[in-house]
Amino acid sequence: MVGMAAHTLLVLFYLAIFESLTVHGNKQAVDGPSSTNIDGVLRKHFSFIRHQQVNATAKQKTRDFITDRFKGYGLMTEIQNFTGSGENIIGVLKGSSFGTKYDEIVSLLTHYDTVKTSPGVDDNGAAMSVLIDVARVITNKAKSDPKYCHFTNTIIFVATDYEERTKNSSCTSGICGSEHFVNWFNNFLSTNYVKGQPKVHGFVVMDTILNWNDTDNSQNTPAGFGFAFPAQESLLSANKFRGDFITSIGRSVVPDEDKLLDEFTMYWNRTSKSDKYKNIPLKIALEDPKEIYDMFGDFTRSDHFRLWMGNYSAIFLTDSANFRGSMEQCYHQACDDVDSITDDKIGFVLHTARTLHSFLETRGAMACTSSSHAHFIKSGLLMPFLALLKYL
């Protein structure tokens, strides 16, 4: 009995040391998205007009910044040129299943250009700041101990150009960058997955995600919204039409897309126990993008529409742009600027970033063989314990 008790205590002692090493050696090594980083990047790099025809030099500086960050994060970075002056910037974090049919690709996508008349802090600087910071955290996690930690699935970060309509150009209709990206992505799949196509889980698209407003009656809706979406209309009414939520939009009749939307909602709710920052999912019971455009044009006004047209699953995150508070006057105007930034709005954006971090880390299937465990064994610290076990 004494020997048995000693044996048990020794094993428990070993496990306690191992658990301590695991928690403090791995889990705490990588920080999450940062409000300081997001706010700083937004103010410094996405607070001025980024339009080819009126501020080409500044737009190029933005491109260089995104490219440098992607490369600095260790992403396989590619510039996709189109329409003469358009540039999509694509960063690929290869999973261990890259190039095989077992890969399960997920992507975060948002546009970096603006209209001629606006510095585009909400449209779409905040979303770009989130993409940059989430890419930082995800890649840091993969690099924290690359010998022992990796993503199984491939994650792609995309900054698109020419989302905004541009007169006297080859992109008068808008959302051109994502249209060209679909062509790039099709070629990416056929080139890199010759032995079998991977599963494409889908895309998360962000556009205008900064404008949080908890004032009564600050939220408006498109014509016919209440008739088409009575449940969401009831939620808005019960909330006194406050604009204190993100809207996540997807097609309920596309199974993978519906699952993406449900997963995003789950991670949003897990991110904080507070209901200060809300999420109202909007499920469209149609599959054909053109039919959705004809019936709900306001829900197709960003890059997700081109992905739908390309037969890919995509969910869309937005603060509803010109249907909320100050953006009713400032959408595509000069007043969409840094003066509109508040701590509450940065908190709102941070909640989105933290949600996407958790979402992508799960979808990327982060896998770690405990480096602490391996180092503990290799160090020889385990040997005295094993020797003692022979005498108990």
C-alpha cells in the first residue's frame, strides 16, 4: 500500500509538472487581437483616400504596407494585377494538408480601396485593420513553435482592390477586384491540387464594420425588410432600433454557407458574456445570386456577391453602412474619417477580430504536439522519475 501510494504521488507530481509546462510554455505564448494594434493601423494606414484617380501615391503606400505585412508574417504573398491598375494582395498560410484533397480551405477577404470623396475609415479601413491584425495573430500562433505547432488546413487572407465603382475605368460596376480574385482562386486550385481538389469551406467577407451606435432609432433598414425578414425586424424593434450589432449575412439554402454563418454566430457569442456588441444573423432563403440581387440588392453590395457568382460559399459581415447613424450622412463622404472613431467603436471592431481569430483557428485546425512534453522528455528530466518507479 505504501509503495502503491508513493507510486501514485510520483505520477501525479509528474503530471502536475507536465501540465504546468504545457499551459505556461505553449498556451500563453501568443496574444490575441489587440485594440491598440487595430486602432493604430486604422489611423496610420487606412485614414486617407485610397483611390487610383485622385490619390494614387497614397493608395500605393497602402498596397506596400499590406504586402510588407503579409510577407513579414511569413505568408506566401502574391500580387494579382488586373484592369491595368488594379491590385489584389493575397497571402496564403499553407496548412500541412496543402496540395492534397484533404485540405479544407477557409479565407478572410476585404477591400482596401475607397471612393474619390472619402478617407474610408469605416468603408473600409476598419475591416482592413482587422484583417491585418487577425493575420498577425494567426501566423504568430503558427510560428510560436513551428516544430510542434501547425495548421492542418490552409488559410487565405485577401485584400481586394476596385470594390468601389470607378467612373471612366474598366470597373464602372464595382466589386471588380473580387471578380478577378475568383479567377485567381480557380487557377490556384487547379495548379496546386492536381491530385485531388480540396474542400473549400468558404469565405468571410467584411465591409463597413466600425459604426456601432447604441442610440435609440439609430438603425434603419431597406424598404421591405420587415416583410422579408419579420423575425429580424422584431429583434430590431425589441432593441429600440439601436445600431449596436454586426449583421452577418448568408444563404440558408447553401449548406456549407449556412454552417459558416452558424459557426460565426457561435464564436461571436462565446467571445464575450456581455451583450453590448450584438450579432444579428440574416439568412436568405435563396441560392441564385442574381435572384438575391433582384430581390435584396442592398445585401449584395460587396465582394461576397462575386464569390456567390463564382459558386463559392461566403458570409458577409457589415454594420449596415448607410443605414446606421452618422453613416447615413457620411457614407462615401469626407466625414467618414478618424473623428468618427470612439473607444466603443474600437471595442466593437475588436470583438469582430477576436471572433474571427477563434473562427479561423478552428477552421484552420490548429494542431500542436506539446513542445513542453517533447522538451521535457528530451531534456532527460523524466529519467529520474522512471528510475524511481522501479523501487516503488
